[in-house]
Amino acid sequence: MPTTTERFVNTTASLRDELVGQGRRVQAMVDAAFEAIFLASSDRAAWVVAHDDIVDAVDVALERSCVELLTEATGSGAQLSESQLRLVLTIVKVNNELERTADVAVELAEMVLSSKVMAGNGGQCLPDTFRVMANSVLGIVRDVNSSVEQLDPALANIVLQSQHAVTAFKDAVLRSAEIKLARNEMTADFAFSLHEIATACEIIADHCSNIAEQVIYLTTGAVVRHGHSSWERVHSTKTAG
């Protein structure tokens, strides 16, 4: 019969697999949300909204499993290493960030369903800069999921650096909207919608950056935080295994 420590190791491996699956699920939702916007597709938007319940259910199940695992381990006096504890905490934190990312994808989808992004015009009024920004966000979601699956701190660091590009794209989109508003080439309602979408993109990138921080902490023991203009290591544990 496996010991408590052995069950801990086996269960955390299973939970990490579930977390990877959740990441893929959320990535599909973000992808579909942008498709819904570009194609003015209510079907794709409805698909995103429908899948939110699945993400929520997995989110709750994962967190409950982590609590039960730690409760069993502490109750039996199991000798757990710092890295084992960090892994469980990372699963909980990443799980939460993924659920919140899915919520943003739903908000984007609901904009399509409410015609706030002028559904029916095939996305013709969306600026090219927004398309580039959306592709950048999708790349960040993909890369951060890969960093979680592969426990790759180098890839997680790339995600952190990519966040700045999303912010720059957002600023470019908003500047362009202001110019078009001044020239009466864009309605105020559509400009506001662009602002909402660009902000949602930035929020998704922020959630991914939080996940990347956790991957770096788990694999290296380093705590990184965003400074004035760059990411900085503010603390490093002695054992990073």
C-alpha cells in the first residue's frame, strides 16, 4: 500500500495533468472569442459562453483536490519537501488565473452576442493593429500553457517580456481610435468597444504573466515582479528543486 508521501507525489502528478488540460481548454476559449470578433460569429461566441461552466467546474474540483491533498498530508505528518509544497501552491494559483482568463474570454464573446463589436460586418471595421495584438495575446496564452506543461522557466520569461508588446499594441489601438473619432471616421460607441476589447487583451496578458511568475518560482525558486519598466528578481529561495 502506498505511503502518504507516495500518494502525494502520485496525486500532484495527476493534478498537474488536469491543470494542463484546463490550460488547453481556456486557450481554446480565448481563440474562439477572437474568432467570434473577427468573423462576427454568434455561434463561436455562444460556444465560448457554453464552455465557461466546464472551466468553472474543473476550477472548483482542482482547488478542492489540492485542499484535500494538503489536509491528508499534514494530518498524517508526512514529510514534504519545499518543492512539493510549492508545486501544490502553484497548481492552486495557476488554476485561479486560468479561470479568470476564461472569464475575460466570455466577456469578449458576450460583446459579440450583444452586437457591441458590430456583429455582421465581418470585422471590417477592426483596425489592423488590433488583429496583431490579438495574435500576440494568443501566442502568450499558448506559450504560458507550454511553460506550465514543460515546467520551462525560459519560456515563462518570454511570456513576461511579451506582455509589454500587448500594452504597446493597446496604446496604438487607442491612439488610432482617438484620431478617427476626431475625424468623424469612427463612432463613439465603436471606439468605446475597441477600448473594451483592447483592455480585455491586456488583462489576459496580465493573467498569463501571473502564471509565468508561478512557473519561474516553482522551477527556480525565484520571485519576480514587474518594476518600473522591466521584470525584476526580488527574492530567491535557497532550494529550487
